[in-house]
Amino acid sequence: MSKLDRTAGVRAGSEPRRSAPLTESGSRGRLEALVRQKEAVARLSINALSQPGAGIDGLLGEVCQTVAETLGVRYCKVLELVPDKDHLLLRAGVGWRPGYVGRATVGTNLQSQAGYTLISNGPIVVRDLRQELRFRGAQVLHDHGVVSGASVAIRVGEHFYGVLSVHTESPRTFTKNDVLFLEDVADLLGAVLERYEDERESTAAAVREAERAEVAERRFEFLQGANAVLSASTPDYAMTLENTARLAVPTLADWCFVDVVESGGRIHRLAVGYSDPQELELAQALGHHYPLDPNAPHGTPRVLKSGRPEIIPEVDDAVLRSIARNEAHLDLLRRLEPRSYMCVPLRLRRRPFGAIGLVLTHPARRYGAPDLQLAEGLAHCASLAIDNALGNRHDERAMRELLRRSGTDGALVPYKVDPDAPELTRRQREVLRLMADGKPAREISAHLHLSEATVRNHIRSVKHALGARSQLEAIAQARKLGVLPR
């Protein structure tokens, strides 16, 4: 059923709208009035289509002015139903005293003529408001001495937008044609408002998409820059992790710490980064005076045990109490004012050997899933940098020590690179290792934070360098030449 059919007739259940028959002696005057009404609707329609930039306020103002002039009434108004409220706002109108439009409200349901209109499934005509028994007269009408009036509902899609009303200060009988005119204007308003809503939603969706794209680009640039910085770090893995903590602040966190497993399983806080230098001493004191409890319910101990990241979007006092060992410890945690927190594992040869913790202290910021993905990307860059640095200088003792701390037996299969093996770039070696792990280009792309097209280019380059026609042949040749361990 169309919108016009739904609102047809002066009462619900009446026949579709049609103008009253012109059989009286005053038919010429009625015909002229009807023509004026049709012309007014047509003019409003054309203006709404030809001036889309006028905005809702401009449209509503023009509607009220046109309706008042066409029907010869002093007062016309559009009332907007306020969502989740029990009143309607006088959004636009003509004839009302200063201070009413944009501020005055009327009640819903039986508290006003407009409210009654919304629950009546049809237009409401009032001959004398002073004698009305169906509903209460709104104060705004009494303030202006209103006697007669007519009102129709404005629908936008399947919901009510509000009410279009006209009023007079002296008794008046609004004809069927008058009411049909109001309904036609209300239908037009509903259609235009629906279009505005669609356009506003489309614009908002485009803005959200642009913002998401911008955020994604910033995150990609951050990881790209972090990867470059960490890859250029010295072979000293401790320095690499200190650089990681500095990179995380303030882009990812207000406070960052990096923990690693030491001999005997003790967890050592290797690096701390803080956006506020005055708070840095507090953060450092936390790790110095309160070494991590291996059985702590949150943080590095939990991440090292599970091998999975942890995120607490809202850090409340209960979380702090579960971590604190005593009141002094709790007081120190509170002074650091953590608001949101996440911790991601650092892995070497797929085994966790430490963790990066990130904390937000700003009240307006909270961590979510995209932030966790970015933190995991940073941890991956740090782990790769350490793996490559130790591997490039063939420091198996340092590598074995890190692996031993992470819970492995420290066994490394020594292998020797064939002198005839091709020179591969660091990125090509990363891609080759992931190929050997059975990862397709799409997963390698996500793992290394590269585009899939870039990964495929690296795969082609690796195959060409190894003289292979397929990925399997490239992996086999790499193992034969010692580029990959057998």
C-alpha cells in the first residue's frame, strides 16, 4: 500500500482521497481554492526537487508559509516528535510569537491535538478548542487564543516524523478539500524528509568509510615505519625491545612496558616507555619494587602461559586489586591511572619469550579489536627484527638462550648455507619462511602487513632466484641450499 493510500481520507477506512463535488452555488470560489491548493503542492514539490541544498529548516519554513497563505490562516506549524521523549517540538511555523518556534513543546497522546493526531490514524479537525473533550488543548494554543484547527500526521517511511497543523483565532469549518490539501503537503514533506534521511545516512556512511580508510592507512604507515626502525636496530635484542617501547608511545599507548623471561623463569621488565616524563619514574618503580608474580591473573604472566593476547577495555578498581600485592602496591597502580590495557606476546620461532604491555591513561580513549591487531603487528615486527638480527650474525648461543627461556629445549638444527645459494633480501627470506610453513599469499600478506600484490611479487622473485617453477620446488631448493633449515 502506498503512502498516499495509507493516509487517504478524512477518517481511517474512508475511500481514497478525492476533492469534494462542486455542486453548490459557490462552486467557482471552491474551484479557485482547490486550484490554489493544487498549485501550492506542485510549487512545493518543484522547489523541494530543484533546491536540495536548502536543508530541512528551509523546507519546513517554506511549507508553513505556503500552507498558511493558501488556506488563509494565521497560524501554521510543523511539530517534530522527539525520539524517546513524550513530547513534540515546535520545529517550524508562522504566526507564532517570538520565542515559541524551536523551543515550545506539546505533549503526546491525549495531552494535545498533535498527540491525539498521531494515535488516531487520520486527520483531526477542531471546531472549538474551548469545548474539546477528546484531548487537552496545548498551552501554546491557549497562549495565542486559538479556537479552530486541523492537523495531519507526517510519516517518514514506517515511522512518524511529526504533525502538520493550521489554526485560527476565530471559529472556522475546515472543508474536506482543506484537509486533503494538508494531507498532500504532509505526504510531500514525508517523502522529502525520507530522502534527506537517506542522503544524510549515505554521507555519514561515506565519512565513516573514509575515516576507517584513513585510520587503516595510518596504522599501516605506523607498522611500516616501526618495521624499518626495528630492522635497522643493532643485533642487541634488548636494544630492539627498548626501541619497541619507544615506538609504541604515544601512537599506541600512554604507557608501554616490555617484559622478557630470564633464566630460571623469572620475568624481567626490560623496557618502559611513558608519554609523560614525570610519570616515568612511577612506571619504573612499579617494575623495580614489585617484580611480576608468575601466577598473576593478568598481564605478562597470563599471556606467557596462554600464548594469547589479553585486552581489558575498561580497567576498574577490581582489576587493580586483583593485581596488587598490598595496599602500597595498589596505591601505586592507582596513581598510574590505567584506563584501558592490552598485552601481546613476543614470539621467537613461534614460542613466546616475552610480552609487550600497553596502557591508556587518557579518560576518553579505550582499546578495541583494531588496536589489538596493531599491537600484535608491532610485536611481530619486533620478533622478526630479533630473529633476523640473531640469524644474520649466526649467534646460535643467543638464539638458543632465548628459546630456552621461552620453554623449549633450546635445540637448534645447525645448517650451513651453500656458497652457491642466491642472495635473498630480508623480506624475501621472511616470505620464504612463511611459504615453508604452508601459508598462502593472503595469510602471508596479513602476517607481514603487506599488500597481497606485494607478497606475490616477492614469491615470484624468490622462485626466480632459486630457479624454481613452483612454490614447493622453491622450498625444496631453499632447504637443499641451506637457505631454509632442513
